[in-house]
Amino acid sequence: MIILFGNQSKIKKNQTSLPAIRKYSIPPGQWAKSDKEKADLFAEHLSEVFSPHNNDHDPDAERGLTTHTQPPENLQAFTLRETKNELRMLNSRRAPGIDFITAQMLKELPHEGFLNLMYILNAILRLD
């Protein structure tokens, strides 16, 4: 609706009212109409949703965590040729990950870059 007063025009915007929220209970409770009632209802909801976890120890779960999932034999170290071949097979059209390193960047590494990457991969194998 536009109201004209001389040279001025003002546009009245419809006010959107915030609806009341039904208090959840069984049977459904009263309506929360005021801002305070809505805030209290929301705080109660958050306290139920974000309750702390039960930190009791489960012996079966701990036994499962202590068993080794890796094969007991030692894995062979990566060679420079294997590292280069695997990097050449990467799909260049894939999007980079969270570190913004693309497959094209890895494929164009200098010789020292391939060596350093091989050392990192072999160090990961030695950590087990």
C-alpha cells in the first residue's frame, strides 16, 4: 500500500508476526507466546539435545580398541618409482581437497618433491 503526501511517498510494509510455539509435552502443553516463554522453551530444548554423554567404560569396546587392526607383518617401504607412478595415475580433473593441492600440482613436483613425499609416506609406515 502506498500513501502519497505531497512529494513524499511512503511504503507501508506489512508487519510479520512471530507465531506462538506449542510447548512440547505429552499431551501437548500450552502455547508459548511471549519472548521470555519462547526463550525458556528453546533453552529447555537445547539442554535436552546437548546433554553430556555417558562416559562409563565398556570393556568390550576397550578390548576392540586394543586389538591391532593392521596385519602383523611389516609393510614394505615405498620406492621412488612407485610414488611417481601412483601420482601419475591421479585424475587431474578432480577438485582439490581442503589443502588446495591439486593432482596437477603433485604431478609437476620436482625430483626433490617426489623424494620428500616418499620420505613422508615411509615415515607413516614406520609409525605403526
